[in-house]
Amino acid sequence: MDADALLPRVADGDHQAFEELYALVSGPVYGLVRRVLRDPAQSEEVAQEVLLELWRTAGRFDPARGTALAWVLTLAHRRAVDRVRSARAAGERERRLAHRGEGPAFDQVAEAVEGSLEREWVRRCLERLTDLQHQALTLAYYDGYTYREVARRLSVPLGTVKTRMRDGLLRLRDCLGAAA
């Protein structure tokens, strides 16, 4: 049976159809992800994420827009590119932090006092957020996780994490604006 026939059955929760679809598409998915990421371990992880996403989102497939295999490979490509972008962003953050250390000398006492006051304001403003907003922002901005990683760690949908982070950032902006 081909992917076009199996995918609607997977959308209906048919485990046997998913097993058949998995056997059919897992090789091409891994191959595509491997070409984008090059790292075998990361490629396996991303391929598994894609296949899990396939099980959860099979109902979103629209046969009028293309074949099932093309849709699955599009999911795989997007997920692999997201991983590359995430790695690049992390590298850029590290470079920026390293570059900051090369700056000119400054008044250490004034800088320490100002930094301490800013940290206190941020801490107070963070306490005003909901638990999910606080956790999501802390994981993303202090621990460096991507939205997807935050969603996975908190066991909530990606859209929920994005919404809570946006709302939390708006509340932080308002709170810190009032503090200035």
C-alpha cells in the first residue's frame, strides 16, 4: 500500500496503518534529514520527531496539495532546517557573549550596582508572570532552549509555549517600562 492510502487511515488512529507508513517513509525521512544536518545522532533524533509529528498531525494532510510522501518529506525538511537554525542561533549567542568580554574597561562599581538593580527589577517582574510564562521564558532566555525544546520540556503544545512567551514578554516589557 502507498503513503497516499495509508495517511488517511493514520489520521483515523489506525496503528497498523502507521506501522506500514513508518516502514515506508522512515528511510526517506532519515535520508533527507541526514543530508541537511549531516550529524547521524541529530538526524536520528529529528527523524523520530518528524515521525511522531506525522502520527499526531496526519489529519492535516490535504491530498489536493500534493502526495503524502511529499508532505511527509516537507515536514522532515522543515524540522531539519529548524534544527540548523537553532544551532546557528546558539552559536551566534555564544559569539556575542564572547565578543562582549573584549570590550573597553568600565567603572566596575557603577556597573555592578546598575546590574544588581536591573536583576532585581527583572526578578520582581518575572514573579508577576504566570507559572507557565515564567518557566517558558526562563528556559528560553536563561537556559537557551528553543521554543520546541521548551514545549517538549514543559509537555505543552508548541503554540501554547509561543503564546505564553509572547504574553509574558509583553507583561515584562510593561513591568520593566514602569520600573525605568
